[in-house]
Amino acid sequence: MLGVGANGKQIPLVNLDGKYYVIGNKCTHGGCMLSKGELEEEMVLCTRHASHFVVQTGIVMARPAKRPEPQFGVKVDGEQISVNA
């Protein structure tokens, strides 16, 4: 997982087995930046209150967050990665 800038926003870009995913960066519970969190298997963990979000869908798997993160499309063309954020 790497925090990158896209369209003026900081986002978490995740590479899982060669496929790229992007979800929202602001935890829907505490507002912390998920790009500064941890990646555990297929989940991004918020370091503040330990909410877990599925990388592929943004769905909450561990609370206290209740709302999912938005998911953004990713297009890979050679070494160029484009995000619809």
C-alpha cells in the first residue's frame, strides 16, 4: 500500500497480487488518513480505532466505522496508473 496523490487528493493505492485498488482515504469513523494505516491481507486498517476496510470494495469488516469507503476505478497502461478519484 502506498499513499499517492491523484486529482488533488491523497489516496491509498494498493497492489494485491498485481491488481491495483483504490478506496477512500478518510476513515468514515474517525476521519484518519487510511493511506497512513496498515495493510493486512486484503484489508486496510485504520490506526486510530482499528476499523478494517476491504480493499476491493471499501466494505467495513471491523468497527467502529459503520459506513463503507468509496471505491475508485483504476486503469493500468504499462507503467502508467490512472485513478478515477
